Amino acid sequence: MSEPITPDDIDPEATGTLPLDQWHRDRGARMVEFAGYWMPIQYDGIMAEHLWTRESAGLFDVSHMGQLIVSGPDAAAELEKLLPGDIAGLKPGRMRYSLLLDEAGGILDDLMVTARDDGSYYLVVNGATKWDDIAHLRDLLPDEITLNHMEDQALLALQGPKAVEALEHLAPGVASLVFMTAGAFEIDGVPVWISRSGYTGEDGCEISLPADAADRLASLIAGQSGVKPIGLGARDSLRLEAGLPLYGHDLDPETNPAMAGLGFAIPKRRREEGGFPGADTIVAQLRGGAPRKRVGLILSGRQPAREGADVYAGGERVGALTSGGFSPSLQVPIAMAYVSAEHAAPGTTLQIDVRGRMLDATVAPMPFTPHRYVREGKPA
């Protein structure tokens, strides 16, 4: 773990390579610059990698994401002043999806929070926003709260129906975890922190491990039966099929949890007590309805539509796409969009402007493909 950070340590312009950069290149990955790092976008092609993960197990390098430790007196209460989740109610080894909000309730980032045995909290934040998140947290958390950025840790995600079986060979006992629980394990003598979570809609795990052991452990995991390294292109198509929003696309400061359909991240106690940024607006919209909502869309034909395309209803512009692509699993174009509330009901027919051509689309429930999380030993 690194030393506590101060504002002087924050350099939002920093770019560089991640611990597994050469590991990806040695395996033929096509590398692109993403969130300030060179990242593998694909190996064998996004379609093949997507379907492999749905059927077997895909190993993703997500080391660009920020891993933080928040500790100190009343750390949970202080985090609840910035996040709408029930942080105080988290038992050790349990984790929750939550949101970092601005004063108006706009979403600054989405993140995962895990309670550790020592009373601290482990946060995983998005790579593109981590420096802003750190600055925001450091600015608003009191001096008594320590914030550590775990820059010497890498992060891997092993996702798919065969993921846990493969990992169990290397980290005995990991199969006892259920969705949204985590614990300390060892892989080949190296201490790691494993959570049964991920962002593909599949069962699987995320593995925080020392950067100086990342090459060796990634090779061990990728060498297991049924496991292949997968690029970030397939990770994006998987999360879209799973109906999971991506920060910077489907979530930003102009959206709030009510608009985004993320009310599940604000439990009853927090709605009643408030005390988080934008609480009055968000709770009112959760009760009475938001003026615009995030929806799923299934397009007619085979042509996908991309982020930014305008959405129309009977000639009136009612919203815009925030994510879009061709679904490898469903073999149809799918998308997410924000539309005015009166056009958000499933079954509503809309039109999407793709470079002057109007494509028909239907509002569809999400996820587009079923989640396969394992809860209490049974698939969800």
C-alpha cells in the first residue's frame, strides 16, 4: 500500500503504461490509449472474445481503475456524506455499488465500496475519473480520514461461467464467495484481494494483486482451462448487453441516480434520512418520477447506432443515445439512451437519426441478456 496522498501528489495529466503492458503485447493484443494508459482493446476480435466470455472465462486487465483505501474514525459516516449508499451497514467482506455525487446530485463517478475487517473501506473507481475522484474526496473528507491510493496494485477481472471454477484451482476457497462479497486469498504464495463481482453481467471475480507479481499471476490465471485474455472492446459490449451504465457515456454530472435508473443504490434509510448531496432532488424524483430516464433500445434491422445519435418520437426530438452497438449474443443492434419520461415505457416505438437515416427502435427492458450472478450459491 502506498503512503497517504496529498493534493500535491495529484497529477491528472500523468500517463503511462500499466504493469501488464508487455504481457498484452507479447500475446498479440492491439493496444490503444485509454484513460491515459495503453490498454488492450482486442486480441482475436471483439465478437469472438465477447462470445468466449459468455460461454467460458475471459481475463480482463482493468488496472487503469483507481483502488483506494479510506480509513479513520467515523469513516463510514464521512463517506455517507458524499455517497448515497448504506456504507455504515456494510459488514466486513460485503460490498456495494455506489455513486459519488456533486452538490446538485449529479453523478461524478460510480464505484464499488467494500468493508474490510480492519474497519477501513476499499473503493474501486473509474480510471478516467480517478484523479478527480481523489481530489474531490481529499477536499471534502476531514483531515482525520486517511485516503490511500494503491498505485502499486494491479486489478484483473475474470468473468464468465467458468471463471470461478478456474480461479478455485489457484485460490482455494474462492468458490465460497457469493455475489458482492470479498476476502483475502493467496495465489502461488502472493496475497491477493478477491471479490465476486464484475461489470459484464456474468459470474466471476475481480482480483487486486501486487503490481510486481501481476505478470506471473496473470500467466497462471490465463493458463487455466477455459481462460483467455480478453480486450476492453468486448468488455464494453458485454456491459452494454448487461444493461450496465458506463461513466462518461451513460452517466455524468448532468444525470442523477433517479434519471439513470440507479435507485437501488439508495436504500430506504438513506432516502428517509437524506444527508447526501442532492438528496432532496433525487428522493423527490425517485418518488414522483424523473423528467428524463435511461432506457434500453432494440433497433430494427442490422445497422447499429452510436453514442450521440438523436432520438425522435413522431418528429419531435426526445433524447439522445449514450451507448450503442451490435449485440453479439442477440444478433441485433442495441443501445442505451436518455429520453423524456413520457417516452420511456417499454414497448414505446421511437426513431433514431443515424446520419440522416431514421431507424426504428423499441424501448426494451434491461438487461438485454440475463445477469448470471451467483447469490447464496445459486445463479441469479
